[in-house]
Amino acid sequence: MMKLKCIAVDDEPLALDIIEDYVSKVPFLELVKRTENAIEALQLVQAGGIDLVFLDIQMPDLTGIQFLKIANGKSNYILTTAYSQYALESYDLNVSDYLLKPIAFDRFYKAVEKVHNQLQKAEPVAPAPEPPQIQSFVSAPAPQQVQDFIFVKTEHKIQKIQLDDILYIEGLKDYISIFTKTERVITLQNMKKMEETLPKGDFIRVHKSYIIALDKIESIERSRISIASKIIPIGDTYRDEFFKRIDGKNI
């Protein structure tokens, strides 16, 4: 049976508890994440691999309608809300269903079954195997979709940052600074979460307070990296992994 990977997004923990309980009762659903952070959920959706999102509308940082507009058709959505006035606007954004709180399980099941059936019908049928040839060739792996930007919450807005513009990231006590080619963006976030979000092939943590873009390195001298006139130290904990990555690119 085809399983749908789901996330639940709601700023009310009790509402998340109910969704998690309902998902656990449906054999073709798998809850991979529950979160009160709409921006975190948006990054997961943009990264790909999420089949279905249970999305609240009234959230403090990013409303469900704003979320849908930014996501731009990635994944399938079932809105979960106590407000009926958004139904028409949400359907204009191709939402699969609209569940009013308190949500009854039978109504929940009907909504997820509809999404499951639609995705099963859309799943391509595997072609019949071709007869063996005299000479066989190994086909190249399919290219993976790469996320080329992130969203971060600043003091007054949610800002989109192209990954290729990032030079380095500096962690401070309660926030991080993202230094790009043109600006410095400050956001409440921790270094560990940012490190997990960024693609590992392009970025590496070199110090407890620094993550750098590998292709923006200008020079390396002893235990210091130069990027855009900034000298960044290499911490003892990260030294071996960093030079192992650099050695693979040496000529």
C-alpha cells in the first residue's frame, strides 16, 4: 500500500495531538513531523518528499493562506481551522479539503482517503521490462531536485535568501547572522538547525560560531579561512572534517 508522508502544522499543541492521534489510526499515513513553526514546515515542503500537509490557517508568523501562496503547489494540503470564511480562497489555491475544528475522525478519514486515492491514480505504472540485449548499459541515476533557497524570519518579515548568495553564517547567543553578497540578515535561529537545513555538499561548519559556503573560500592560511575580507577561524572540533573536504578538491 502506498504510504503518504505527512506533516502537521498548527500553533496549538492540542490540535497537533489530535492530528497525530488520527494519523496513527490510518495505515496509509505516516507522520514525519509535527510543528508549531510554520517557517520550519515551509522549508520541509520546499525540500520535497512531503505528500500531505495538515495546515492551520490562523498562525502568528505565517498564515495558512500565505503558506500556500509561497509553497506554490508543492505537496497536497488539508486545511484544519476553526474559521469557515477562508474556504473559498483556499479552494482557489487547490487545497484538497477543508476541515473545521473540532474535527471528527470520520470526516478526517474521508479527506485523507480522497488524497490517497488521487495520488495512487497519478502514480506512474512501471513499464514492462525490456528483453535482454547483447550489451548492457548502466543508466545514470535520476537527478535529484535541489532546494536553492531558504526562508528566514527577520524582525518584520519573512525573507527569501538564495543559497548561492550566502557567503558565511555567524552564530551569536540567541540568533544568527547570514552574510550574503549584498546584505546581512539577522534571524532568531540556532546553528544546529541551520546546519541541518543547508545542503551539506555546499556548506560546512568550521567553528561552533561559523558555517561557510565552500565555493566562497578565497584562501586558507593555517587555521584561518578568508571569505570576502572576513577572517574565519577553524575550530579544533571541525578541523579534520573540513580539511578532508578540502583535500578532495585540491589539484
